[in-house]
Amino acid sequence: MTATDTHRAIDAVWRIESPRLIAGLARIVRDVGVAEDLAQDALVAALEQWPRSGVPDNPGAWLMATAKHRAIDHFRRNTRLERKHEELGRENVIQKIGAREVRAGEDQMKDLEASFDDDVGDDLLRLMFVACHPLLSTEARVALTLRLLGGLATDEIARAFLVPEPTIAQRIVRAKRTLAEARVPFEVPRSEELAGRLSSVLAVIYLVFNEGYSATAGDDWMRPSLCEEALRLGRVLAELAPQEPEVHGLVALMEIQASRSRARIGPSGEPILLNDQNRAHWDQLLIRRGLAALERAEKLRAEKLGARTRRAEKLREETPDAKTLGIAQGPYALQAAIAACHARARTPDETAWPRIAMLYDSLAQLTPSPVVELNRAVAVAMAFGPAEGLKLVDALISARSLENYHLLPSVRGDFLFKLNRYDEARAEFERAASLTRNTRERELLLERAAACMRNSTIAN
């Protein structure tokens, strides 16, 4: 194996093993910053030794063993420093290591060495909750999660989100400092805190997925690597928290959405909208996985809510309406159910738009927002005609949060086009194009504006 091949192997191993490595170290040192430094030391050792000795049979175990020795050396250095302070007459000096105050003695060193051999258990789950702690801004949570759990380098994260590398580096440094100063415990939250903290973790994973699925800015319509990373994190979380219905709901949503990836982009990278996609290119394996995850989410929710929910589910099957549709589902499971309606339709005409509209009614009740209402308007338009959708969209024009949201004029333009109001539609598409920061999306919107001009000319 050449040195280049070895370095590629090391990169692959690091991407796979670094989350578990950092999580195991953080369990011991109680500081994600120190844990990451120790893991990086192990990586440096691998870069130095593996080109000469070859990649070991169990590279993950090699990295963990190396990091373990680095951690023990780290603690021993601080032990010696404490003893020197004590010899100088300083009383009860405690050396701070990150967020954990440690009085290191010989007995503690034995406990420390033994603790590395403990079952890691929920280490990755704990690390997820720490990286997505509510103390941090959303941007910091995303950067730290991709760094610690995704194994992405700072420059990779910066490229993915089109942000300068120093900005991402600062976010990560500040996030680790904030966690250390707040002495955030390295643990899975107690039951009374779990729901709120879990929603933060799910929101970060979904934000990463959405940025990959529909890039906010740049020249590419999609960033598949971010979708793949979010899916991987979601699947890991589903294994670590198998009894949480919304975890499976999010995984279901991402699996089904990701199934369309190949069909969403044309030969030149241009976007292809849902109704124009070749459904033969949808990934059926991902669809099956998504539908299975959705079934799991609904079953878990029903079990948690008990017999009352099961009766409501039966009622939903017999006479579905907005209230019963949402009773046994959370927001991610509801969105996955919407995606499942598309996945089950062999052609656009077979799509169950009335059911999708009812699901959006439930989602709007559960998590009301102008964006949900905009999506509901699309479903209503598809189910009952563009004039009905236009009424709902017009009611959203005054929403301040959508003032610069390019999809509002884009959707309104689509409804106006279908109503043969071409000049008005063109103005909406041009406004949408001026608001988006994605090059491919801008081109698509301008093409639609040009189509409005052609149709207007023909009509006149």
C-alpha cells in the first residue's frame, strides 16, 4: 500500500471511528474539547506510524488504545503539577481539566485506567445531547455536531455551508468553551428534560439534511454529502434511542426524501420539480426503509398514548380528518406521512392530495408557522384547485417572517400561472428569483418567468 493509499485509509477510518472515539474520551474527561484534542493526538500518531507499519487489523481499537494512553499521560502530568504545588505549600490545589475538577491520586489513576475498559453504552447518545445543547446557537450546534459526530474537518463544514473557514472555526471553539464553562454534564438528560433536548438534536440533524436537500446558496441545487451525513446521524440516533417515536419519524422523513435525490437533478445539474421527476429513478430501498421507520414511529406513539390513541387510530382509518390524523404523530412523523403519500403514488395524478392537505392541517395545529401554511396552500391547490390555494397564499403576504422568503412569490406565481394570469405570475417568479441565493434555483425561476412571457404573448 502506497503512502497515499494509507492516508486515504486513515481518512476513512477517522470519519467512521472519530465519533465513538471522542464520545468514549468525553465520558472520561467530561470535556468535549479535551476529548477532541486527545482524539486528534491519536490521529497524528496514526499518520506518523501507519505509513510505516501498515493499517492495523482493528484501526478503531488502535486509535482508542492510543488515545487512552494520551489521556492517562494528560492526567498524570496534572497530578505531578498538583504535587509540586502542594510541595510549595499551596493548600488543596485542584487542577482544572476542562469542565471537570480532578484531584488525581494513585487510586484515581487506577480507576481512570479501568474506566477506559467499561462498556461505552450510550456514549454517542450523550455526545449528541452535548453537541446540540440549547446553550449553543443553532449555527454552533450544527458546526459542533458535524465536527464531533460527523468527523468533518473545519474546512469541509465551511465549504458545505458556504461560510468562511475562520467563522466555522470560531463557532466550534466558542461552543466548546461555552460547554466547558457551563460544566454541561456528559449524560443523557433526565426524563423531564429529555423531550426538549431531544427536539434540539432532531432539529440539528434535520437542518443539516435540509441544507443538503435544497441548498440555501451557491451553484448546486443539492449537496448530497450533507444529506448522507444527516441520514447517518439519524440512523445512529434511532439505534441509540429506539423507543423514541419522533426519532423514527425523522429517519422516515429523511429516508423518503432522500429516495428522490437522483431524480431531482437533470444532466446539467438543473433542478427537476416533483411532478416532473422520473419516478422510476426513485430509490425503492430508501422508500421501503422510510415506510418501515414511519410504521415504527406510529406504533411507538400509539403504545405511549395507550388505548385512547389506538381508538383514535381506528377512527382515523375509518373517517380520517385533521384532528384524528395528528393525534398519534409528532411533527416529523406527520411530515414523513406526507412524504409517504408521494412515495406510494406511481404517477403524480395518483397522489392523495386531499389526505396531504389534511395532514398539513394537523401539522399546522401541532406546529403553527407561516411556512407550514404555505405548504398547506400548495396541497390545497393540488387537491381543490389553484384558486383555493391562492386565497391561502394571499393571506400570508402580510406575514413579516415570509417577507424575504423566495418560495412565497414562487408558489404564488405557480398558482397565477395555472389560472392563466401570466403577467402577474411573471412578476412573482422574477421577485422569487431576486430573493433566492441559489444559482440553480434562480435559473429555474427565471425560466418560469420567461415561460409566462411566452404564454402571455400567445394569449394576446
